[in-house]
Amino acid sequence: MNKDPIDPRAARLLVLCARPQPGPEALAEARILLGQGIVWGPLLRRAEEEGVLPLLYWNLREKPGAAPPDVLEQLKLGYLRGLLRNSRLSKQLEPFLREMKASALGAVLTKGPRLAFSVYPDPALRPFWDVDFVVPRPAWPEIAAVLARLGFEEARAGEAAPLPAAAGVDWTYSPYFRKGDLVLEFHFNIFGLHFPVVAERAGLPAPRPMAFHGTEALVFTPEAELSYLCLHAQQHSYERLIWLVDIAELASRRDLDWDKVGAVCTGLKVHAPVFHGLCLANALWPGTVPLGALSRLRPGPSARRALRFFWPAADVVRRRPPYAWPYYMPTLFSLWERRAPGLAVRTVRDILFPPGPWLAGARKRPERSARLYVQYARRIGRPFGLAARRLVRIR
């Protein structure tokens, strides 16, 4: 994590003001902290990094004296910029959504805009930058044709380098398409797992339509979306507070069916990442998740010990997540739960030794360069190095 340290009182204030409706106890504690004096510069920068600056404004806007006038003005400007950006991007997204509705190609809108317009009381409170879709692999050629017809162009981002279909490693390709300042990212594998998953076979409920501006979008059910949010937050080591707010807001819905959340976890074998995401949300905002729900989702003792080792609740609550663990960590927990040695060997092999053309494209190296072997060594050594540092820190 490359975030500057933040004063513990400021970090606590950020957590208290990160929910759209914090509750009277949280607001009372926030008033006490505000009365003790806050260094606002680092706090505003961290709020921006954590994606909760609009929420900070939302909770301070009608409390005279809670923040100096110039700070409140900065917060207001940040909120308004977010509102304009979200509205503009959503409007630009409408033509693609209309095409998806007409063609029934099964592109599922998820995360940022899906939550901003269905979970938060004000769409400005959930900033988003790119727009994520989960799409069926067989439908991709038709979806790509729609994108070309609408004027989108593919843009490389991070490790999104295409491979021939025969390579069979779909997780290596999450294409980005750009038109103006609207960026769409497409995922082929369910919930970002690094091995093939068929949604129907895993028992995932069918996506359903949701009203979106002047059209509609296909979205996961709340129970499936919540599970995905927990995996996504763990893939990024809970680095941004807004991802945990997403989990807390969706988990707090009265109409959420916890039996269906359990069914998703059972079908995909993702009890560990979903359980830990909910535990961390509950640690940040006690009472967010019913204790009965947590007990039903609880993984085995070995998985729980590993989760606490990698992402201690105390560090996440203090907004000091220790390390950015590899993106494939939820996949490893799912493999652990599956008890399928053959699948585990193939998946770990593909993770640590991805095809040479992909690694060369991702690292901008010639395919036959000796430096590629250095990159392979780094992929193998990085998780072990992080684990050793974590052990030293514990001791």
C-alpha cells in the first residue's frame, strides 16, 4: 500500500462518516473527534484516495462548525464534481446498455454504477471511474462488434493483453474499451476467479433487469452482487474504504436473503472471502451483518486463521492494510475449499507461469527475452516475500 500515514483520530472520523446513514452513536463519536481538532489536509487527501470524499461531505454538510468553511467548500466541490462525472458517464453508457438489452447478449453491469443508482440514496455518493461488466465468453465477438459500431476503441490497461482462444486462460484478458472519458472493462470469468466457472452449474441465480437512467441494465441479484463485492475487495486487499462501504450497504438491506448468499458461496466455493469481507464490514460498523448470517457462512478454522494472517481486522479498521497481496488470493481460498487437486495444480500453474506472449505483452518485453524469466521468478517469489515480511511484523 502506498498511502501516506494518517492520524488515528482522522482515520476513525473517516470510518464514522463513510456510511450514508451513520446512526446517532457514530455521529456522536464523530462530534467528539471533531471537537478535538483535525488536520484536514491529509484527511481530505485520504478521503479522496479511499473513495469516500462525497460521503464525508454528505455527513458534515448540515452540521455548523463541524468543519471550517474552506474545508466544507472543498468537500462540496468534490461532491459536485463526482455528481457531474457520474451523471455524464451514466448518460454516455446508455447507448451500449440499449444495445445489450436489444440483443440479449447477457452483459451484466456490476460494482460502481450498479450500486450508485440502486443502493446509495444519492448517486454522487458512490464514485466510479470505469464501468465493469461480466460477459459470457461465447457472446464476446458480438459484444465487441457492438462496441466497434458505437465508436469504442480497445485500450490496454495493466495486464489486459489478449491471447489466442486456444490458450484457454481467459483470466489473462480483461479488455478495456474507451470512448471519450467512458471506459468499459469486461470480465469473462465469474467473480474474477482464475478458473472456468459456469454460472448455471454453480447455481448462481439468473441476472435480472434494473432501471438505469433512460434504459435498463442487466445486474446480479443482491445476494450474488454482495458475494462478488466481497471477492473484489479481497482481490485488492481491502485497500479502498468505499469497497467495504459497498459491502456494508448491501449487507444492511432488509430484503437481502442470507440463505441465497449461502447458496452462492456453496455453489462457487467462496465461503472464506465472503465471510471475511462481511466480518471486516462488521468490525468497521458493528451490527452491519447479522451474527446468524456470519455463523452460517463461517469457513473452517484453517481458512479463518489464514484470513486473519493476511488481512487482520485491526489493521483494516485503522485503515492500515499491511500489504497488497496478489489479485488471485480469493481463487486460492476457493481452491482450498474445493479440494480438487487437479484443478488446483492447473490453476496455480497458470497463475505462476502464464503463457509467454501474455507476460511479454503485459511487461512490454520481447517474447524471447531472457528478462521474461526474471518476471516469472518475481511472480513466484512475491507472495513468499510478502508472507515472510508479514511473519516478521507479527513477531
